Amino acid sequence: MWLTIKETAERLGITTKTVRNWLKKGAWPTKQEDTHQGGTPRLLVFIEVEKTEVENAEVENAEVENAEVENAEVENAEVENAEV
């Protein structure tokens, strides 16, 4: 997964300074990406996302979607009851 230095630091729970130090030592592959705004290209870092992280994210997304559906159903029921 390609991330910015800031995103990498947040994901790993370390500082951006630590990420930069590790990059100097060749810890991860990097690439430069044009900003399409004529500014300085940004540096992206490739970190591997473990399968469990992806699965956890999918479960969290499903839980959020289910909660949103349940809330919508409750709101609809409240509106229907108020109209009666």
C-alpha cells in the first residue's frame, strides 16, 4: 500500500521523523508522485498491509454500515409513528 510519510507514521504509531530516518536506511520502497499542481512531488512509501488488518477494516466497515441501516430504520419508524 502506497502512503504518504504522514500516513505511514500514523499507521505505524511512530513519528514522521522516525519514518524519514528509516527511509534514509532503505527500510521501505519509495516513489515520487506528481501533485498535478506544479508543486514539489510528494514522496510515497510502500508498506505491506497484513491480511488481518484488511480483514479488520472490512469488519469495521460492515459494522458501520449495519449501524447506519439500523439507525435509518429507527428514524423511519419514528417518523411513521409520528404521522399516525
